[in-house]
Amino acid sequence: MKKVLCAWLLAGVIMACQQNQPTNDAKQMSPESFVRIDGQNLVRPDGSKLFIKGTNLGNWLNPEGYMFGFGKTNSARFINEMFCQLVGPDYTAKFWKAFKDNYITRQDVEFIASTGANTIRLPFHYKLFTDEDYMGLTVAQDGFARVDSVVNWCRDNGLYLILDMHDAPGGQTGDNIDDSYGYPWLLESEESQQLFCDIWKKIANYYKNEPVILGYELINEPIAPYFDNMDELNTKLEPLYKRAVKAIREVDQNHIVLIGGAQWNGNFKPFHDATYDDKLMYTCHRYGGEPTKAAIQTIINFRDSVNLPMYMGEIGHNTDEWQAAFCRTMEENNIGYTFWPYKKVDGSSFMGIVRPKGWEQIVAFSEASRGTYKEIRDARPADQEAIKQLMNQFIENCKFENCIPQESYIRSLNMQKNQ
């Protein structure tokens, strides 16, 4: 009887462990199932060329102030603190859950596919894969669950997915876009670099058999140009990339790794070795300037020198005419693109969110001086229920069915299904 009981308990433990494994861990995919690199081209599993066209799911898993209509309250940490000061931490946690549940859904991904896009870039905060306090959660972070949902929606709609660590441990940029403390501490902190590599290894191990994922973009827009020691910081970027790639390759030999340039993904001079991995591609960003080949010639020259794919991960916030002209330039020069962002207030995106009537009360609080507790008390609106209703209405307004498609914007991006 004791042997039977032990066997039963052992079987239960094995079953429990199996149930906690990623679903994609049950099958071993062949390398031929994944997007691969052939010189400067990306190639689908069927042998056809993949020219990336798509959008970014910005703001969803890495909130940015301007997409809510805020100014100086411009990073995830600042926004969360402001909401906590405004309505308290418990209600803020409820807001973030509703935000994550409704800002991006299956309907949004289906709409993106209907435009002719073939790729989505998913920016995320590293804290979604740790036990740190983030968007209302701590030890029960839901990073894999959120990414899994997008993977499934992309699979059902024939889209590829790029995972972009937009906010890295310590901060890789030193500005609001990485939710940092005003300096790219990642480049100087051993502890942050180890955590950075550990998270990517965990993500890669989980998704190693998922061909919907085109690749892993290690960090977004590293090293802003503000710092006196910028050149020194730049020398530390390629060694960090190599370290992260090595960690990923310990568990995942299939996925492409995307490497972004320094100074807003625009400076590729710090890179001297394109041979340390056989599945590398590079990614650049650009806002403004002329929509011509001459304006991006240095990016083209670098791409040609390494003979690897180059992809414009972020572009946008311009006129329809400029965007149409620049899309033609990128196609003529074999540089795929995902426009930024998919959804925000005030348009300049695939989908426009209508500001709730009275939203300016929250904007005013976000802009007010809140450096002392007295300033917080003085700035806080008296009618808490009205403020909570505004936050609830923002959730309603951000739902797919309540957003406004920016039709001329979408037409300007040349998303027709021809690639």
C-alpha cells in the first residue's frame, strides 16, 4: 500500500510540474519553422521573402505619458505614482488591470491584420517578468500571460511578433522611454546586466519553440545623446549585446536577435563585430527629417557593410504625405518598418482614443507641482468619485469598438498585402 501511495504521489508531482511548463515546450520545432536570415533579407519558412510592415503596441505594457495626454508625467513609474496620489494605490491597481484587459484585445490584432500589416512589435517592461511592483502587481506579474495572448492572436491572423524590451533593468536610455532614473545605469551595473540576461534567457526558454515570434529585440533606443560620457557608454553596448545573445543561445538556437543602435537606435558606429551570431539583424528608428534615401544613407551604408537585414522599428508622428513618401523610400531600400504607435489619444496612430469629457482635470493634476505632501493635497481634486469615473471612462474609450480608425494615416503606410 505504501508503494502504491508513493507512486501515486510521484505521479501527481510529475503531472503538476508538466502543467507548469510552457505549452510550446511540449513540441520541438525544427529550424526550418522559423523566419531566417539570408543576407539582407528575411525569409519565411516557405521560402518567400518577408518585408516587415506593421505597427507597435506601445503604451499597453509600458505606459508613456503623452499617449494619455500627459506632459511631464511621462514614464510608467511617474504615471503610476501620480494615479496613486490621485485616487490611492488600490484603485490604481484596479485601473491598471482594466487597462491591460482592454487596451489591446483580439479585435485590435484582427484589425491590424486587416490593414495588410504582417508584423507587430510588442514593447514591454522588464518588470513584467520579475517580482517588482509594476502596473498594480508584484509577485503575481502576468508578463507571460499577456504575451501569450498576443502570440495566439497573431497566430490566428497570420502575423509575426517581435518582442521588444522597451524598459530594461537599470535603464538603457536615461530618459522617460525606459522608465529609468535619468541615466543608463544598465551599462554600468553588473547586477542590472545579469538580471537583463537572466530575463531574456527566461523569455527565450519559454518561447524557443514558437515560430510566430520573429525575434527578440534586446533593448530599445540605448544611450540618449545627453551624457558627457556618451562615447564611453557606447563602447559598452556591443559587449552587453554579446552577453545577452550568449544567454539566449544557451536555450534557444532558432530565433533572430535584433540589435538597436545607440542614440535613439540611430548610431551604429559602436558595432564592430557582426559575426558573433548567425541570426542577427539590426534595427533603427527615425522621427522627422527628410523622407529621402539621402537622409538615411548612413544607416544603409552600415546595413550594406554587415550584409544583414535592417528594420525601422519606430517611425511616425508626421504628415500622411511624409509617411507615404518615406514608406516608398524604405521599400526601395529594403528596410521593413513598424510605425509607432498603434493607439493613443489625439490620433497620429492607427487608432485614436477620444479623451473623456473632463479628462483635463487629471491632466492638470499630472502637471501640478507634487514635490511635497502638502502640494499633493492641495492639487488633488476634491470629488474623488468624479475622478474615478473619468479613469473608468478612459478604459471604455480605449476599447477597440470605441476608438476611431485613422483611415488616411493607415492608407499612407502602404500596408497592402503584397509582401
